[in-house]
Amino acid sequence: MIKPKRYVYSPVQAIHTNADGSQQILVNKLVNTVTEVKKTMHNYKDPKIKTLSKNSRTDYFRIANQTDSIMLNYSDTVSMRALNAIVKNRFRKLPNYKINRIVLPTNNSTKLYLLYDKNFTVYEVDVKKHSLKSLNKVLKMDMRTQPASFKLLNNKPIVYVTTAVQMQPYKYLIDRQSDDYYVSRLLNTQDSTSINVKRRKNMTIYGDQSSLQLTFNSKNRMAEFSDFRPNHNRRNLTATINDSYKNLTKLGLPMDNVRFFSYDDNNRTVTYRTYVEGFPIFRTNGFGTVSTRTMNSSAQRILFSLDNPEVPLPSNKGYVSLPSTETMLKRLENHGYKLKDLQKVRLGYTWKKDSTSPLLIDLNPDWYVYYNNKWRSYTSLMNQY
């Protein structure tokens, strides 16, 4: 089922800073904490924005880590247009700044803050006084909290998990579509004439002789759709996100838990992943669910998985304990990895084929690090040498 952009381009993590300054990641198994916080953001009136500070780490962290606040984190940079979608269009007249995080004070009903990581920018949004009752109610829900702290790693702000973390492994039933399903969705256009098919080893290539090509790889269960028709080729973030979202919806994937994960400005690739309990799923090759890329004004590409997790099944495995962020980084360093080559850190799930059925997968909790421009699991890096 197609989900509106506000679902797909949603923050993926909520962090609460208490009155004493201690911080926790908020995880709720029954409801999505981020969704609950977003529901409280629909009634902002008369918004006005100003730049509070730029290029000051001190000011950035003062706002990010202020007591009595909830911080919502996006997985990567988005534009204000994405935020506008979750505040019922109330911010449509504000400038289209780039942001990574939203800070909502739980004790101040006239202000919220937007943070942009790249140059440590802090924007202050003033709104007409509103009730904070529903926001504070979220904090009273039955949460599984995880102690955390928000600080720098290699000059980039990241969330450190400060104690060992317990995560639940899962089994999932996958949605497995036939090649024909995608051929009819992606190649049935007015321009396309007869479709030809070529087969080589694990590859089946469908083409319409002029501008569209769809390749299926039966070995890794991946597909690639190439569109050689003219496109807008606009370089800005908002346009790329909009085009990418259109391409994502063309596929007709189950999108309940699919979220925007990252945008690479160098090669204009937007990546989406399926999330479980607020944590992204990674395959062994580091791939997610879908990636879209605009190469130039006459070529776009969509890479996607033919199998997607749909129904969680009870797993009889108990919780898995993963080390704190500091411990994990230290162990990697002791193993010979250079921490300066590490750009991002995430808790996530590793996708593994289940040995009992081709329609089942196992999701195992692990740390993931973006090392030398590639997502790698902590376990695979530790087992490498």
C-alpha cells in the first residue's frame, strides 16, 4: 500500500533529555514513539523562524541537549518541506532549510528548534502558545528506554548508546513478488512498444527497445530498473527527494515500515530501508530495500529487492546483548580499524536467509558502521582478521 511522503520521510528516533540532563532513546514495542510525538505537532500557529547560531558546536549542543526536551532524529538530512508534511503544512511559508533534527521542549509551549548537522546550525521556531499535555503524555507511556548521550564522533554529531543494549531478534515472512508483477508495473507505458527478453545465467533482462530496461538477478533476488527518458535532473535536495519518492511508489512494494535512510549528494542516490522497532535492516552487501539514482538528464536508475519483510513471526530466541557504542568502537580500534575512517554508526538488523523456508528470513541485531564509504556490520568486521 502506498504511504504518503510524511510516513516515508519521517524521523526514525526519539531521544528524551530529563530534568537532570540524562538522556534515553525511547522505544515502545506496542506503538511507534516517533509517530506518537509527531501527532502532537499538528497545531502550531503563526510560525516564525530565525537562525540562532551557525558554526558553533557549543550552541548546537546546548540546544540539542537541553533539559526537559524530546529530540526527533532523521536518518539523514532532509529539507523543511519534509518537516512541513508532518506539521499539517503549517510551516509552508518558512524557508526551505536543510535539517537533521527537531528539538521539542516539554516545558516551553512557544518554541521548537531545528538542527542542521553539517555546519552546526540551530534554527529557532516561535509559535503561538499551545498545549504541551499530549507531548508529556507520550513520556508516560510504557517505554523500554535505552541510556544514551548525544555528542561528536569524528566531528559529526551522533547518538552514543552508553550501556549494553538488549535487542530482540525476529523472524519475518517475506513478500515475494513475481518478475511479471514488476514488468507490468514498470514497463507498461504508453511509449513502450513490444518488450523483448534476454536470459544470461542468473540474469533476466526485459527491455522495450528504446528507453526502459528491467534486469532481475535470481541469485541475489535484486532487480534494477533503468529509465533512459528525459528527466528534470535538478540537483537540489527537495527535487531529488520528490523524484525519488515518485520512483519508490511506482514499485508497489509493501511500504508500512519503509523509511528514507540516506541521501548521497555526490552521486544523487537516495536509499530507503525497512525499519523494525525503529531500527534499519541491512543485508550482507550493505543494501537496504530500494535505492534511486539520477545519473544525468536522460538516465535514472532504481535498484530494489524482490523480497521484503512483511509479517513478523514470534521468535523463540531471547534478547541479544550488544556492547555500548564506546565499547564497540574501542574493540574495532583494537582490532586494527582506523576510527577516523568511520563516518556513521547505527544499531540495526542483519537480514539472513532462514534455513527452514525460502519465504522466511531471520533478523539478527548488530551494530553497523559506515566504514570507508560502505555499511559494514560490527560482527563481520571483527571476524575479518
